[in-house]
Amino acid sequence: MMTEKGKGARVRFAPSPTGPLHLGGLRTALFNWLYARHTGGQFILRIEDTDQKRYDPQSLDELMDGLRWLGLDWDEGPDIGGPYGPYIQSQRREIYADYAQRLVESGHAYRCYATAEELEAMRAEQKARGLPQGYDRRYRYISDEERARLEAEGRPSVIRFAAPLEGKTVVHDLIRGDIEMDNSRINDPVLLKSDGMPTYHLAVVVDDHLMRITHVLRGEEWISSAPLHKLLYDAFGWEMPVLVHLPVILDPSGKGKMSKRKKVVGGKEYLALVREFREAGYLPEAMFNFLVNVGWNFDPEREIFTREEAIERFDLAQINPTAAALPYAKLEWLNGVYIREMDPAELQKRLAPFLAKQLGLDEETLRTSPRLAKLIPLIQVRIKLLSEAADIVDWAFKEASEITYPDPTLLIGKNMDTDQAVAALQRGLELLRSVEPFDAATLEAAFRAAAAEMNVKVGSFFAPFRVAITGKTVAPPLFESMEVLGREEVVRRVENALQALESYAAQAV
């Protein structure tokens, strides 16, 4: 098999569209993509939809969208085609039927005519007698005459693999070494169902061979299937691809495989699905950086690296087979780093859909909003997720009348009484109406001087104005926020706040 850089490995990501894409699946796709790009080979997307009962068309669209979000482009696949298509297994039924029949003709498989009732009775008897559960090969050795009779009756049949009854099968895994299984544990599994659909085992072997897959990077849960797949490759007379069973990802507790649904541990919610991470405001750049280091490590001394650097260094032999829990805190930290380093204009584009959805605003307007452009530098260092911005900037997209003060006491600075707060707002209004130019530096200088004149600490003097213009006690820098809103809007809000505080003072008398 081709393993050296430049030799062009062919790898595939072959998900079943039976549910949403989760982080474990995305990591598997990423490692396949990295190895294809590292070797100058091809990354193939193949859809394994043989389980038609659980097939979900919506999950297929979501799956492909999730890969594109992370920047994992494929060279061959169901949407773009390629020389070895179709790339959807349900469209390859005739291919599987042909190869299953070849195994029958070579003596490596046989037709089994057991009915559902027969199999149920067989399992009940095995259970009653304390025997291991499994198919008892009852149709493996019937005579040609008996087969002909069953065929003449029109009895439905499946095709089962005729597994060796003795010996062991050894499969080599690149990062785990040899995997060994007694052949007696392989109970003649079904390869082709009675409706003509293949099982996973037949389809995956046939497809990987016909699509010239050189390396199979898949989840650890498939280790137990590797010996059967080796036997199938041997039965066809084909060379088996290099196997790499990727380590399982544990949930935050470190005590079990990561759930496919978000989980709450110690009161904290941990996401699992790719769409959940996207909706929470994680950046694909941060997720890429994060997932590369889940089971592999770019460099113990470096946390941040480029996509191109990861491609250059990626090495299958350095994948760690040991399961590990996801360091969610590191992902959030990474996301914050990427947000802080992003070009402000680009960050505005990324924030627009989140703000539009959360604040009920028009997305296209937000993409080019001068007000949002001015706010970006004020919030860029304050958020770790794109979804956090709405609570910080919502005040900037409201009318003055929408900023309310249900608790007027918040307009009173620390160690101030009501009269002092009213006086501070009155003095501030005078400055806001007259100061020139109306920019952050000039405003701050004027307000600091006013605080000194009134013998009030600067922080206490500023506090009523922060609440007045935002309705919050915690907000972006005060004078930069004033500059963003403009003189007229700031004056209106402070007038409203002053009126609310004066009304409160009158009622308190």
C-alpha cells in the first residue's frame, strides 16, 4: 500500500445518514482529509445508507454541510461524482449482488433459507440450553437437492459468509499492532439480505476495493469487525487496505464514550453535535485546530497552527490509540483566540447571522452596519463565542424608548445618594450637549474634570451614564459606546434616565 508522502493515498469518510453529524464523526473525517492532503492523494466521501429503515435525508444534507463548514473538501463523492461511483451504497445494489454471488460460486458463501420464525426458535433453544447465541449454520451443509427444492418453492434467502471453523485470523493495525480473533467466534454473518441490500461488511469491503482505498481510518468500535473483513478480502483474493482504528472520544467525565447528545456534567452543558457547536458560535478555524489535537498532537509546545502546517506534519504513526476526554475548556479558549485575532471586518460578517437571529434584525444590514463596525473593536476582546455578542451589543440597536430602568437605583453610583446621582446626570447632560468634538477621548476628559469638580470618584460618576445609555451595569467601554451611538441618541437616553431617577426620588420623599 502507498504510505509515503507524495504517493497519493486514497482515503474515505463513509458515514451512515441516520442522524446528525457528531464531533467524533467530524474528527474521523478530519484525520482522513489530513492524510489525503499530506500525501497528495484523494479524500472520498461515500454514503453508507444500506440501513434504509433509519435513513434520514435531512441528516445527509447536515452531514455534508458540517464537512464544508470545517473546510473538508472531497475529491470524489455523491454530489460531484468521480471515476468509481456511484458513491451512495443504495445505488450500488447490483454490484454487491454480483460479488456476493461470486463468493457463493467460489465456496466462500452460501444461501441461507432460514425464516424469521426459525431463527427466533433457534435463539430461544440456545438460551434455554445455556448455549452461546448465534446462527448455527443449519443451511451451510444442506445437499444440492435440498437447495434446489427450496429455490423451487420460492423460499426467500440471504447470502451468508462461510467463515472458517478453526484457526485464528490476524489483522494488523498501524497504531495498535496485531488484532487476533478465533475464527470460531465468527458465526457466518449475513452478507446480502433477502431484499438484495448488502450488510455493512460486504459493502465496505467491496467498495473499499473497487474505489482503490489504500488506508482505512475509522472508529475504534470497528476493531471487532476487522478479522471478518480480512477474511472477506482473502476470499476475494484482494489486498486489504492499511487499517487505523482511531481512539474513542470520552465524555467530559472521562468514564465513557462521548454521547451523541449534549450532556450536563456538574451543572455545565457539554455539546456533542456539530450543529450545536456551530449554533453556539464556535469558529471552524478553532474547531479545526482543536480536533487535530484530539488523538494526535501537532506540537506539545504550540497550541495554534495553520491548516497548512497541520497537513505538512500529519503522521498516521503518531496517532495515539488511547481514548481521551475532550478538553472543552481548551476549545473555548481557542475560539476566543481566533476571535481576537480576526480582522474586524471579517468578524462583523461572522457575527451578522447570530445578531440577526438573536436580536430580530436584518442580517444583510448588519453585515455592512457602520454602527456594528464601530462596536467590533469594543467587544472583540470580550467574547469567546459568536453567540455571546448579542447580550453585549443589543442596546446599540434599540431606540432610546426601548432602554428602560425598572430599577432606578442602578442609576446611582457607588457611595452616591439619589440627589448626587441626579446632579451627576444633569451635569453630564450639559457636557453631552456641548462637548466638541463628540469623540471618546474628548468625552472622557470632560467627564473626568466634571467628577473632580463635584468631588465624586470617577467610577461612581461614570456609573449612572453606563446604565443610562445601555440599561446595563456591565457594558463595553463607556465613552467609546457614546461615540458609537452619537450625540443625539446619547442625549435622549440620558434625558430618559434622568427623568426616571427624578421620578423615583419624588416617590421616595
